[in-house]
Amino acid sequence: QLQLQESGPGLVKPSETLSLTCSVSGGSISSSSYYWGWIRQPPGKGLEWIGSIYYAGSTYYNPSLKSRLTISVDTSKNQFSLKMYFVTAADTAVYYCARGTTDNGNWFDPWGQGTPVTVSS
Amino acid sequence: SYELTQPPSVSVSPGQTASITCSGDKLQYKNVCWYRQKPGQSPVLVMYQDRKRPSGIPERFSGSNSGNTATLTISGTQAMDEADYYCQAWDSNTVIFGGGTKLTVL
């Protein structure tokens, strides 16, 4: 059974870089049938897609965040990562990683448990 | 940019049918999926390709998509179905989420 686990610091200072890693177990991140995504949820609010990456490295980013993002994949570690630059308090959220499927539509399943990130000095 | 609109809240009595809508321009031409999120938990996929249920999702969950509106229907709603529900679609290489609907079973 595929499982995803987010990891990274829970507290980041304003203007610094948020770095998160998603470790994938129970399956290969190199499968061409899937892609890998990051989604976040600010406290008390809805879901916001951050971006996605295919195992070969092609990426798609939320246009509103694109200038501050880098998503990468490390097939040797079966992990993918998120870097968000110049964070502000508005980036405080629970960050989820998930596996995506493209097949007459796009959906995420399963999701990781999520990791809370607070941006504060 | 493309937008998906959901009602903030829907209430239903136990055993009755709950319908949660998701509206977007010409939505019928996109494939919609739905997630259920209970407090403190990660979202769980409950419907994909408009009307397909993942394994483990009860048959009382069904989906449709016509015109500008996709609908998630829960028949014989149970207390355990109380949660936030989000629709999601794909447009121009971006993932779009609806704002979410809080389903209350009372």
C-alpha cells in the first residue's frame, strides 16, 4: 500500500525558504503512470494546489506561487521536495504531498498525513 | 483563471440524501473529482472521473456532471459522512479546488 510522509521544519522565519520533503514508500516514484503533488491548507481554510512534478522532472506550478517555487524529485531516494522562497505569514498552512493520476481527469490519491508549517519570527 | 464554486454548507438529516454541488464554466467538459476531509485528517478521494468510486468508498456515494455543475450525492447519509467536501478539476495545466462544503448531519 502506497504511503507518503512529509517532513521538514515546522517553523520558518519570514523572508526565508521553506523546504519540505515527501518520502514515498510501498511504490516507486519513477512510475510513468503517476505524478506527485504538493497541496496546502491554511488554518480554517480550503485546499490550495501548490504544484506537481512528473518523475522525469517536468513541473507544473500554481501561477500565483510560481515565482517562489521549486519542486524536484530524487528517484534514488524515492522522494520529492518543495522549496518555497521568501515566505510570509500568509504561507502558514498544513502542507500535504500526494500522488496524482492523469487518466481522463486528474486526481490525488493517496495523500500524506500533512505537516504544519508556521511562518513567524 | 478557472474557478469552481461550492456552497459553504449543506445540512441533511440522517438517512436522507445530501447533494453537494460544484459549479464552473462548461464544467461538463472537464473531469471532476471529490475529496472528503474530516477534522484533523488528510483529504480522502471519494469520487473521480465524475462518477467513479475508489475502492472502499460506500455505494451510497455517487457523482454526476452536466452543464456547468458537478454533483456529489450521498444517499442514506450517516453521521460518519459529516465532513468537509472539496471538488477538484484540471484546467490549463493547473489543479483547481473548489472552496469546500461543510456537510452537517443533524
